[in-house]
Amino acid sequence: MKTLGSMAQGARLERMRGSAQWSGEGFRNVQPILPGLRDPDATMPSLTEFLLRTGGRRTPGRPLPAVDPLQSWRDRPDSGLRVTWLGHSTVLIEIDGVRVLTDPVWGGRASPLPLLGPRRFQPVPVALRALPPIHAVIISHDHYDHLDYPTIRALAKSPVPFVTSLGVGAHLEAWGVSAQRITELDWWEQHTLPGTTVQVSAVPSQHFSGRTPRSRNSTLWSSFVVQSDRHCVFFSGDTGLTREYERVRSRFGPFDLVMLEVGGWHPAWGDMHLGPQHALTACRLLGAQAWLPVHWGTFSLAMHAWDEPAESLLAASPCGGERLIMPRLGEAVEPAHASGRIDPWWRGVDGPQPLAQRGTSRPKRSHAGSWPLD
């Protein structure tokens, strides 16, 4: 199936094998797992439990409230830095006149199959074709909820360049993106976006990769730093807690904003995903001035309730001086103007419908079993 992607060959594979992260037949995490990340008493959920979504309010009762971002995008941000969370790990970053899109997923399922696998709760609040001009797309790694076949096929028709981790370019080329538009980075490597002064850097994360059981760890996984002359932001991709974030802070900090994954977490996976509590620790390690939780509210990828990440963060003690930002889907936010006060907009989705959501209807499915890209 084309959705599975392609394995690296030739010069691309040789470059991967020259990475300090390459060991034997694939990439590896180079730092030891921190103690206490995995719950030793946690039972790994079975494939049946995962696929059948048994119990636990794993999906919301109706689509989550969303905002059309197009009006906000017509004006430049006063502070020079603005972000729009579009669902899961997809964020449009506007940084001093440059637009960067992270892990774009407009497809209907985090799966290689159109009728099987985690289905998104609601469409992205803006059509892919309606996005303003994008200067770069960042792909953190090749898992299905971050590297989406129908979305890449659509973006391949545009001239947008891609910045990604070592080896992921093989998938992109197989799906129609020309090699000249692809920049693959090893950890600690930087790339300046053409025609701008904005730099994108790949930095360590604690995770794994692969689109099939046989391709596990065949491509690299990364967090990314996006830096202009005035601002600096951090995007986690997928990761467990790692002391490498102290090195990231020393090299790139302070950060105006960090975007950290908080959902799709399980106690037995604690070394590979942050979850809310470990995200708080990562926030401190990175020295964030403001932070935006991502990787939640879109797919059911674990056994927890769909709104547990948001509720856990709301109940947690303040991290320190940084401000927590939890906007609605499609709501454009300038971190410099964020107050840190949280409106728990996700409440009521499973109960009586708030006035703000009246008139919202469930989106229609395409005949292919996935959400249309436009």
C-alpha cells in the first residue's frame, strides 16, 4: 500500500548510517530512560482494547468547539509571534512574517487504512487549500498521526518545502514531493528557510518510529526549534521525558513558547510519551515563558478519557512563571498577550450543549471513509 511509505536507499541510507543515533539496523534513543517514567504495575493494553475503544469516554459525545482562523490570519500578529492549534500536533506558527506548519494531518484516520484505525473527532477547522502561503512544513517523525498520506499528497502539489528527520524524506518522495523540496536533519543540525532568516533545528526527543512492524526505528524522530531574530519556539513532536531538554534550553533558550505533547499517553508507555505530568517537568527543563499542550483532542490513541489531558493540566499546580495556553481549535493566540487564565471550553461537550455550540452539526464523511481535505 502506498500509505505505508517507502524505505530509504542509496545516499539517503548512507547518510542515516553515519548518524550518531544509528545503531546496527536502525535509530536509537541515546540517553538512558529516567527512573519512574514507566509504572511497573501498569498492564500494556491489548490490541483489541485499543482498537475497540472499550469504555473510558475515549471519544467526545459531539465535535469540539472550533474557531475559523481565517479572519485572524489576515492581520499580522502585533508581537510578531502567533500560533494556531489546528488539532492534535498540527500547529500553524507565525514567527516574524514566516509561517511554519507542524505535523499536518487533515486525513480522517491515523491509520494506513481508510476504514480502520483511530478516527478523528472532527475535521480541521480550516480546509487545507485555504491555508495562507506556508514557508515550510515540519514533520517530526513518520507515525500515522504525524505523517499523513492524503495530506502530504495534497501538499505535494504546492511548492512548499519540508524540513524533517533523517530518513523521512523517503516517504515524502514516494508520495510526490520532489527531493529539492526536502531537507532532512540529524539532531543538532540547522536549516535556514530560503529567503528568510528563520532557522529550523532538529533536537533530541525520546521516542521511536516506523509505519510497519518491520520498519520500526528505520527513520529518526526529533523535536524541533524554530528561531527568528526576535523569537524562539520549541515543538516536541512525540517524546518521553529526557534530560536532553536541559541541553536544548542551554543552546536555544529562553523560549517564547514550547509546544508539548500531553495526550495519547499510558502509564506503560511513560518513557515514550510525556502525558500531562511529565509535560510539566519538560516545561521546567526547557525554561518556557509560555506553553501550548498539543497531541490531544483529535484522536483516541490511548485508554484515557479524551479530555483527561486538559483536566489534568487544569488541576495541576502552576509550573512556575510560564503561562499555560489552551485555545480552542483554530483560535489564533499570541503568547506575549496570553494571560495564563484558562477557560475550560472542552467541558460540556459530553453534557448539555452550551449556547456557543448551538447550530454545530456533525461533519459529513466522505465516501472513502475519511474527512475531505477541503
